[in-house]
Amino acid sequence: MSTLPADVALVSIAEVWAHRETFIAALSERERAIEAAIRIEKRRRDFLAGRIAAKRAIQRSIGCPFARISILASSDRVTHGRPEVAIDGVLRPDLTISISHSGDLAAASMGGGRVGFDLETVERRDRSFEAIAFTERELASLRSLEGRTRDVAVTRLWCKKEAIAKWKGVGFRAAFSELVDPDRARIEEGAFHFRGSEVRWARVLG
Ligand SMILES: CC(C)(COP(=O)(O)OP(=O)(O)OC[C@H]1O[C@@H](n2cnc3c(N)ncnc32)[C@H](O)[C@@H]1OP(=O)(O)O)[C@@H](O)C(=O)NCCC(=O)NCCS
């Protein structure tokens, strides 16, 4: 289904949701309590599929049963929401993970250090979005592009920005202008097709 790095796990949100009883049973107690408290169905679907993708990625790496793995969220003021891994209830800062959702897909990437991962489906975005999201330099790189080429370039830039936001751990609490290629990090990018749409991915490591 994809050309993603081997340590990225990808799931269909609809498929996970269709088997939600089985997957909810595979959550840790803390995750189950969080899932049960979510009121908006879309958010429940995304949450569950993101946890399952993250557990798959971690299981591939350390061979641990799903229920022993908890993907929690940082409660720190600065990095609020950043996923944190616990095994048997003990936080494991050495096991870094980043989660993304786009359309029907949820994916999770292991890091081996700080990691930020993002998935974006290529689609047309309004020009007003570009003016808000991108720096002068980024806008200049788009200037001569039109049509599909432009849609791909905009999606690619945005996907990288989200991955950088997650790598930094601050999300969009940072200004978009600060979310540019970090000096001492490695950026990987790619694309694959899913049900007729092009999906871009970006990962920041290091
Ligand atoms: C991180 C952020 C850029 C992701 O954007 P998004 O549109 O939700 O996109 P994605 O689906 O690709 O990513 C969601 C995942 O990002 C991760 N994430 C959330 N906050 C994060 C942070 N501070 N650092 C790293 N990763 C984070 C979570 O794993 C989340 O999935 P989960 O909640 O199911 O675990 C955005 O959620 C954000 O800025 N969050 C922090 C600030 C905030 O809550 N602002 C309110 C909206 S501006």
C-alpha cells in the first residue's frame, strides 16, 4: 500500500473503527479511559487508529504485546499533546514516536531520538492559506508553479512544516515562520498513492 520507511506503521482509520471492539480491548487501561471520554466520533476514530499505528510501530521495534504499550500525551505546558510511550506503565523516553492522521489514514513513526512525522493528502489549498502558512522564501519557491505541480509543492511544504512542529514538540504554538528546516536535523520526504489520491509524508529526525 505504501512506500514508507520500514519503521513507520500505517493503518486505515475505517478498518480500525470497523473492528473497534477488538482494538479497544488491545488498549492499555489508561488509553481505554481516554478513548471512552472522547465525545466527538471523528476524534475517537483518529485517536484509536493513531494508537494502533503507534503500537504496531513499537511492537515491530521491541516485540511487546499491545496491551503493555501505552501511548500517552505530554501534559507539559510547552509540549502538550506530544505522544509519550510507556511500557507496563513506566515512561520510556528512549522510545520516541510521532503520529499523524490524514483522510482515512493514520500513521506512526518511531524515532530513535527526536522525531516529527506528518502525512498529508495532496489537494488544492486556497491561496489565502499560503499567505498565512508560508514564509517569503517558501512563497518565492511556489511563485512560478501552477495547477497540480503547485498543489503538490504546497502540500509538501505544509507536510514538512507539521513534521517540524512535532519534532520541536511545540506544535502550532510556534509561529509558522519558525517552522522551517532545523539546522541539526535530518529531513526525509516521500509520497505514495492510496485509493487514487497522492499522499505526501515528511519526517524530521535527530
Ligand atoms: C501537533 C499539531 C501541529 C498536529 O496537527 P494535526 O492537524 O492535529 O495533525 P496530525 O493528525 O498530523 O497530528 C496529530 C498528532 O500530533 C501529535 N501531537 C499533538 N501535539 C503535539 C506536540 N506538541 N508535539 C508533537 N506531536 C504532537 C499527537 O500525537 C496527535 O495525535 P493524537 O492526539 O491522536 O495522539 C497540532 O495538533 C498542534 O499544534 N497541537 C498543539 C497545540 C494545540 O493544541 N493547538 C490548538 C490548535 S492550533
